Amino acid sequence: MASYDEQENLLFLICQKALFGIEQSFMEIYPTKLAKVEPDRLQIEWSNGQLREYRYPEILDNCPCAGCREKRSKPKPKLALPVLQPGENEPLRLLAVHPVGNYAYSFTFNRGCDRGIYNLETLLNLGKEIPSETPS
Ligand SMILES: [Zn+2]
């Protein structure tokens, strides 16, 4: 089992590789930089200069796979007690980012669904824009 630091380094390498694939993209706007912001955010810098920040739960809650879309479209049963899945009390951690073709990413968290393919358009509509740093 790799240490937490080793996992962090691995994730960084995977992000760089992911960037390399995406740079060849035909999309007009593509990510130029991915960075993890502790403890639970991912920042993506886009080629149009936009910087967006994504909270891990937001990414997971918007999983675009068919299974999760169907779950979200159904009303939640009101009387059912919430059932904690194993590990659900642990903070959400991003374990890996995978490029999918040259137009999308998938994310692996320490729990939750990892089947979602987030295309660049989806990612541009998620998260919130961070105003670019102004000199103080
Ligand atoms: Zn899913």
C-alpha cells in the first residue's frame, strides 16, 4: 500500500499525463492546468484564462453516468432512513484523474461512483469561477 504522499505524487503525474492528452483536443477551450486544493477541491485552469474550482462532493453528485442520472431523477423515498455506506464518514478524497479520449475526464474518489465521463462542457458548467488574482 502506497503512502499518502506517494499517492499524491502519483495523482500529480496522472494529472500531467491527462493534460497532455487533452492538449491535443479539438475543443476550443481546454484545461491547461489541474491542481488539487486541500482538503476537498480541484482547480482547473482553462485555456480561456478562466479558473474554476470544484468541490469533490459536487463532482460526485453530478456524476453523468446512466446509473447516477437515473437515481437523481427519482424522488427520494421520504420514510427511508439514510443508510451509511462503508467509509461514508471518511472525508472524500480524489485518488485519480483519467483522461477519456481527448474530450473528457473520469475521476476516482475513495468512495462513490467512478463510472462518470465528464466531458469538458460538463466541467465548464460545474464548479464556480474563481476571480483571477489581482495584485494587492
Ligand atoms: Zn455514476
